Amino acid sequence: MELIAANEKQTTIDNIGMEFLAFRLGEEEYGVQILKVQELRNYENVTTIANAPNFIKGVINLRGRIVPIIDMRIKFNLGNPTYDQFTVVIILNVANHIIGMVVDSVSDVITLTPGDIKPAPEMGAAFDTQYLIGLGTIDQRMLMLIDIERLMSSNDISLIAQVAA
């Protein structure tokens, strides 16, 4: 069983799965564990929530369930988002909460072997890499593999739960 370092925490490949949904934010490509993904949807207007953090765009009604929508461009401070025909909402199950994650586009599902995943480089205080599982490399592509549960810290999850309530 191979281990990958993610700052001081260790994550086993067996626990994270080997398939990742690849998506884009700006010029960069990211991956999220396919086992966390429930469905993909076109971006649609959301109902905004007063006093919600700016990265929470609002909520949608998904088959009778209120789902908070998070814009990852805002969450990652990647500039102002633009919404077009390629914008996708990835519906995820994170810590037993259903959330939607807005991304610029989704490309495909990537299968990575343990040798394809390298530890995230240490960037010091300038850039927090604790939410990265590692960097996935296959052919000429490099994906930043996100540990979505770690990214949505307990504070974020409690905010999301309040919005969806």
C-alpha cells in the first residue's frame, strides 16, 4: 500500500480511489475523486442567500432537496467567474452533505496508478497545499488532485449546512 504525503497528513491510495473527474478552472486542470461525484449539471441560475460567504453562490432545488452551490473560482481566488455553455455544476457528496461545485468545464474521468500521483510540493505559507492529495500526471497532462472533504473545512461545511437548512 503506497502512501502519499499531503503536508503532515498521510492518505492511502486505497482510501482515495484511483479514478478522478477532471475539470478546469481557468488555465489549470484539477481532479476530484469520482466516488464523491453524484452527477453533472449545466449551470443554472441559483437562489441567492443573504449574508452567505461570497463563494456560496446560492442554492438550487434538486429533486426536492436544497443544494448549496459553491463557485470554485471564488473559493480559490481565481478572479471573477464567467458563466457560459461550458460551465458545469458537479454535484458532490461531501461529509454526508450534498453540494454543487461550479467549474469552468469538465473533460473526462482519468484513471491514475499510484506511480502517476506525486506529492504536492511544499509551498510554505504563501500557498496552502493541505487540500491537495497530490499531482496526477498522465501523458502530457498534470492535474491538481483535490481532497474535497479537506478543502471544505469543518467551518465551510457548517456554513453550507446552515444555507441548505
